[in-house]
Amino acid sequence: MELERYLRPNLLPRYQGQQERLLRAKVGLIGVGGMGGLCALLLGTAGVGQLRLADGDEVALHNLHRQLLFTNEDVGSAKALCATSAVRAHVDPEVTVVPYLGLIGPDNFASWAQGLDVVIDASDDAQSRLTISELCLEAHVPLMSAAVSGYQALLALFDYADPDFVARHGCYRCLTGGVAIDTKVGITGPSAACASSLCAHQVLEWLLGSRELVGSVLSLDLSRYTLTRLELCADPHCPVCRAGAC
């Protein structure tokens, strides 16, 4: 690897001597827009060895103020392909970036997610989020759920690979109660970038062995300049996990 590329992060104790570990890591991202796109770039430039970028949308003009991987020339093109090209242009040649044009669901999740260390759900569809969580739970794949709208962002890592996690902390359905997310709200580029950076940071810490935020949800409110850490609580009546009964 080009170790000079990672000189500055390797001055941090947690990163020292860990580049090979990151190179072995595999991360899947569902949605490469305002949240997922910059997150993919930050993970790739940190040296995460494989990124699988899934998105079924095309770049629109109204995306460009916050979806920083795309340019004017990309409008009308597939987001997954454009994001893949943008990330590849910045990363170590040993980093593999694989595009997937389409939605991830029950029919293709198993093949797409095979071997992943963590899935990042940065999609903007409420039902898709519930489905992806259920699929990760069934497959015992850790899930980072990351959402941003307006000035607020919510991030939580569900360690579905840990057989005791759901009993202690529940699942994504426990967190949201199945309430739909309103994605047709205003948002600024800085809000999306802040949330995306926080997501990438948390995933990198996870890949390097930190379990500091297991069982927690981070709530970012840029209108009040607050970052709040809350506890994830299992819902004993959850129709998805039944607080560990699945």
C-alpha cells in the first residue's frame, strides 16, 4: 500500500499499524446521495479495501448542492456509476469500488451483502430502511443506519452479528416504531456533509475495533449545535425482533 497516503491518520494511536486491517474491510452502502456519497469517499480515502455502492437513482440538478460526488455533467446519469468513478479517482489503487445499479431487497441482498463487515443504509425511503434492517438482522450483518433531513441527523449502529445485541438494544424497528420518514424537507449541503462525516467516522472506529457506541444512537441538531448520545432501547413488542426472540 501507499503508506505515505495515510501518514496523518497514522499519527493517531487507534490508526497506527492498522492500514492492512482497513484494507481487508468490506463495506456496503445503500444510497450514495447527500449522506452516502461523501461517506463512501471518506471511507475509500481512509483505505477501506472494498466498497459496494448501491443506488437506483439518477443524478438530478437539485442534488448538486449537497451530493458532492456529482458534477453538472453527471445530471441524468446513474448515481452508482458516477459515485464509483468519483471515489476511484481519489483512493489508493488497492481499494476496490463496485457499483450496483438498482434497489437492494430480499431478492438480491444475500449475494450483494456476502462477506460485508457492515452495511450502511443511507437511503431516503422509510419502507426500504425497515426491509434492509430486517435483512441485515436475518443475515447477522451489522447495520449502520444514517439519516439526515433539515438540520437533524440520526445515526445508530446495530451490531446484528452479536447474538446478544437485539436482546439488549433492539433493532431498527424498535428505534423508529415503524413511523415513516418525511424526506421532502429542506436541507443544506453543510448539514448533509456533517452527518456524512460523522457516519464515516463511526464506521471507521467500528472497523478498527471500537465498540464505544454500541447500544447508542447519536442525534445531531445543527439548528442548536448539539450532539446528543441516547440509549437504544429494545421494544418487547416489536413485530420484527420481539426483543431478541427472533
